[in-house]
Amino acid sequence: MAAVVLMTLPHERQLILATTLRSTVLAPVLRLQSGLADMGTMRARVEHLRVERDSFSVKLLALQNVAEENLRLRMLLELAERGTSTFVPANLYLAGRAGEGVKRAFVLDIGRNASVQADAPVVAPGGLVGVVRAVGRGQSTGDFWTHPQFRVSAMTVDGRVFGIIKSLGDSPPLMELDGAPYQVELTPGTELVTSGQGGVFPRGIPIGRVAELMSAEAGWARSYRVRPAVYPDAVREVMVLIGGGETSDVTELWTSEGQR
Amino acid sequence: MAERGVFRLGLLVVVLALAFLHFALSPVFDSWYASPNLLLCAILVASRQLRPGAAAFIGFSLGLLEDAMAVSYFGLATLTLTLLAYLGSLTRDLFLGEEPLFIGTFLFVGTWLYEVVSFLVLGAGGDALSFILLRAPLDGLATGAAGYLVLPFVRAR
């Protein structure tokens, strides 16, 4: 009876209950879980980082002069620093339960202590990962884009076609672009980014690429199958948007110029 | 009377240890193709030793923790594990004894049932047939093996 009551609780209450349990009874377990997950990934990355460090130290020497020159020129031209969005790095751990073929939820190792708030977008170098749902003191929980209730407003990079992205629930996970206008047909490979509409995700986060046309409601709308930019199983380090993001444009972070 | 108290304490320690390991080792188990569900193992093993009410309470408590780890479909694990614990306890009237083969089969069936129900209710993606006939049975076997290992610690004297 009590279990049925739990299922029928409002989602906000369920989140509060889950957050309370995670920050009390499950807190030591989560810390150990994070440690174990870190150990696994760290072992593989140490060698990779060693090689990277060597090449970066060479590059850094050359870049120091360029950076100083850049700063002087900016001051001369009175230009502000680029971008108003603030991201914080976080480690992501998969959360799930038996019977889940595709992971839908994750836990981050940062929370209120890093100014993370509910509905904060979570991104990876590849693009959109998901959204934070519940925030605790030192950790938070969120949904991947694979979650059945996840929706994000999307558009083509040129801003001509808009639609809503949702998960198709397949394995391997794919997305669906729904509600795209009938008059314009998108070709496979067309890149989709967040449109900035809806007040949660800033404009310009890569979502994925159009794979194929799924259906066309005569004279009304088209829907496409979309190959995601980021697969939940392949992401461990993420960035969480903590300020100025909802209304900003982060396109430049993913353009070749912004990544340079 | 004192022996009974020691037995109950031992059972509680085993249940808590299995639950702890279930959550702590989940990143390790995630990378295995077939992994034991230690939470279910704890609940089912305990349900064979307890009355239906007490078993259902353990199923409810541990199910709540499982739900807290993944906020989607909150309450599903609580409900399923409570029911499984209750039904598991009722089997004490039908099947007597704690033969390792019987306990292994009991854990196998319980795990398979739980994973298949979760899979169907969650509407999870992927090949349903492969999950129901291959993945869930393998998890069931692994859980059965884990149960076999903890059995000496919880068997009623």
C-alpha cells in the first residue's frame, strides 16, 4: 500500500525523498561507488594523460606569448571576454536499475556546493548529455536525453528548421526530431543544435545529426530519426551550466573557432 | 531464545552487507554482461527466514533505496520488491527446507521475475526477447550463485 502511495506522489515530492535518502542513508555508499568508478577510469587515463601532458607543455610555451599579446590587444580594443555562460566540471556516474537496457539517469559529484541548480543543462565535449533534476549538497541527480520524459527544442545550425527532440527508446539509443515543418526536407547528416527556446537550454548545444526521415504527416509536419552527438554509456566527465545559460548563445563553444 | 537473537542479528548483518555491496559495486557490475543482483539476493534470502510482514518491510525499505538511486519511475522497485519479499516468505508454507539447489532455483526465479517485470514496466529499449531469455536468466544464475555463498550465514539453526 505504502509502495503504491510512493508511486502516486507528485514528482517533486519523489525527488525530495530520493535526494534525502541519497544524502543520508546512501551517502557513504555513493562515495564508495564514485571512488570505484573513478579508479576504473583513472587507470585507463593515466597513460593517456601522460602523453597529453608532454605535448601540452610544448604547446603551452608557445601559447603563453600569444595569450599575453591577445590580452594586450583586447585591452586596446576594449573588448569584453567572450561568453556569459559559466560551466563547472563534474564527474558523471550512471544510475539505473534492473531491466533498463538503456541508461536514463545519472548522478553528478557536485551539487549545491558548486552552485548547481535543478534544470541546469549538462553537456560534454560532444554535445548535449541531459539535465539536472534534483540537487543535493555535494551531489545531484539528472536525466539523460534518453529519458522518456526528456524534451528539448532543436533547430538546424542555420536556424531554418525547428522541432522537438525526444528519445526513441531504442538500443542503441536514438532520438526523434518531431514537429519539423513539412515544406523543408532535411538531408541525412544535417546537424541539430538546441534552439534556446523553452528557457532551460541555451542556444547552440549540439544534439545530433539527422539519420533519416521517419514519417511525414501530409502537408503538416515531418519527423526524423536522429543520431545523437553523445551516447550516455560513453560519457564520464561533463560540464554543468550554472549561470547565464538559459538565454545565452553557446554556439561558439562548439564551433571549430570556439574549440581552438 | 538467545540463539534466535544471534540468528536474527546475523541475518540483519548479511542483509545490510549485501545491500551495501549492491550499491557500492554497481559501477563494477555495470560493466559485466551478467551481474548478480545482491539487493534481490538479500531480500529473497531474508524472506525465506522471516514472516510475510517482516519480509515485506525489508523489501519495502531496500526497494525505497533502489528507487532513490534512479528518480525515474519512483516507487516501482519498492512495490516490486515488497511483493516479491511477501511472496517469497509465503513459499515457506509450500516448500520446506533450505537445500542449496532449492535456494538457487528460488533466487534464479525471483531475479528473473523482477528483472522481466521491471523491463516490461519501464518499456526499456532493446531486444526484449534477448533480455528475457538471455540477460535476465544470466543475472538470475549469478544471483543464485551469490545466494549460495551467503546461505551458510543465514540458515536457521
